Amino acid sequence: MVQVLTVGQISHMFDCLKATVSINVCNDFHCIGRKDMHSFLSIMTKHRNVCAHGDRFFNYITKDSITDTPIHRKLHIPQVNGRYQNGKNDIFSEVIILKYLLEMGFPENWISILRLKC
């Protein structure tokens, strides 16, 4: 069923689940919290809509943001007034979301690949 639903429909469906069911869903994804999952799905919906309607995604900033995650802290992302400057409502937030929700098949040397000049 999930394969035929849009990201927005999945987001709404998650919001309507009973607490015990949504907790079980979150536990399947590395034990993230319900609040985290809600913010992830909300941002994913906005990002999907930007891409689907032909807008520029690379510099798109949403008005809301994902919750602070351990990844933000581990990456030592700069903060201003206690708020992370990247990975909250930008394209990098989508990378963080995907890290939590997908088994990401990046090669071990992916960082060095980023440094290559074209």
C-alpha cells in the first residue's frame, strides 16, 4: 500500500496512527521518536513538492525544520543562538532524513569522491 501513496499521504497517515502503532513504526527505523518522524515526513513532503513542481531544490529552505538529531551534534554543525545553521530545513536536512530512513549504499570512500574536481 505504501508504494502507491504519495509522501504527503504517508505523512498524513502517520499522523493519524494510534500511538502504539506509530511507536512501532518508529522503532523499525533505528528507534527514532514520533516527533522526529513527524518532522522528517513533513520536510520530505515539502521537498518532494518543490521537486515535483519544477522549483529549485538546491537552495530551497522550508519554514519549518526537522528536530535536532545526534547527527547534527556528531558533525559539529555550527550553531547560532542554539540553532544549527545547516541540516534543519535545507537540502542537507534531506540527507540526514535519508540517513535515518534508508539503508544508504554509499561507498566507503564517498567523502574523498566529494573532494574530486570535475
